Amino acid sequence: MRTPFIVGNWKMHGTRAEAVALAGAVRKAAEGAPEVEVGVAPPFPFIEAVSGICAGGRVKVGGQDCHSEAKGAFTGSTAGPMLRDLGCAFVIVGHSERRHGLGESDECVGKKLRAALASGLIPIACVGELLEERERGATEHVVRRQLQAAFEGLNADLAGRCVVAYEPVWAIGTGRTATPAQAQEVHSDIRRFLGRLLGDPVASTVRIQYGGSVKADNIDALMTQPDIDGALVGGASLDAAAFTRIVQFQRS
Ligand code: PEP
């Protein structure tokens, strides 16, 4: 069985004091959900403070991105080993705000995923289609292309450490969630495709999170789907009560 993994992506929000307070609330929420793995991805400047609050508890801390190189002259970037040094366990790569806002290519995301693995971080590889791509029936093609660039050539051991987040771009920050059936359809195709790329034993262990306007009132229905193994949560992860309810979801 795959352990559900729920991660809050705090993006570029909050102050240090707010991050510390929120981390304390998430630490408490995770104690009430012993069957669920919980993570938070604070803004880089607050990672160390949040790691301190989460130390010894059940909450994993992660980065929102990393560079594809381990060090070098890359002004403004953060390397995987630096995240490890601050206590991070995972890193998000290929978020749509970086793919579409900052022009990160599939190839670039693949390099970041490999850099994360080389640093001992669990990569959360985000994939997902634009609204226009969904409307012309290209969802499967786009998601498979992104997965292929991220995973091709990885050995089973490394691939098995990765997490995939399916995040339809039209659902991120819009309040428009994919229905559980729409999400399940893509999640099962992702697992099928990973099976082809990496073999079914690995594909059956890789956790696939759903992301896109996950809220306290839709998490239960999403988590009843067989291939939805957790969530990557943006806006609602900034609200301690909402994120607590999401972490403590109830499968009906
Ligand atoms: C995200 O940023 O990954 C995300 C899913 O955001 P939101 O939950 O706000 O849609």
C-alpha cells in the first residue's frame, strides 16, 4: 500500500513569524494523522526556522525548487545540497508556475529531478496540462511527454524514490478543481505510462499526488480514488484550519 503524502506549497507568502506559527500548527495536525505523510515547502528564507519547528516531529520540510547543478555561479539559485543542509527531505520540481511563468523546459525539469536525487532529496515532479491542451484532447500526450523527460533512463531504485504531482494548470489557484473522476483518469494513465517506462513493480509504488484547488471540502472525495495518493496544496495550505482538515482527510 502507498502511504498518502500531503504537502503544503507555501509559495512566496508570509513572514518568518507566520511561517513559524503555521509550521507549529501543521506539526500538530500531523500528529492527528499518523497514517499520512505530511510535508511543507516554505519560502527559502524561512526553511531553517521551519525545520527547527518540525525537528523531531512527523512533518517533512522541502524546497519549492532547486537548481540542476550542485554548485556554481548561478545568482539567485538554490542547490539541492543546500536544501539538504537545511534539513529538507524533498523538493518540488517542474511546478507549472516555473514551467509556464519562467519558461522551464521538460529537459530542465528532468535535470532538476536528477540533481534532487543526487542530493538525497525526494523529488516531487509536477506535470499537468493547460486548459487549451485539455480542450483539444491533448492531456494524455502532454503529461506523458513531461513524464518521459523526467523519468526516462532512471533506474528502478531512483525512480522508486520519486513522487509525481498531477496538477492540471487550469485548476491551480483558480478554485476550479478537477473532479475526482477527471483526476483519477489521468492518475491511472500516469501509472500505466510509468509502468511502461520503468516497469510495473516501480510504477505501483510511486505516489501520485493531485494538485489544483484542493480544499477542506473536496479532499475526501479526491482521496477515495484508487490512484490518488495524496495532494500538493497551494492556497489552502496557508490556512492552518483548512490544511489540518486536509491532512486529516476521511476516505468515505
Ligand atoms: C499548487 O500551487 O501546487 C497548487 C495546487 O495551488 P492551489 O492549491 O492554490 O491551486
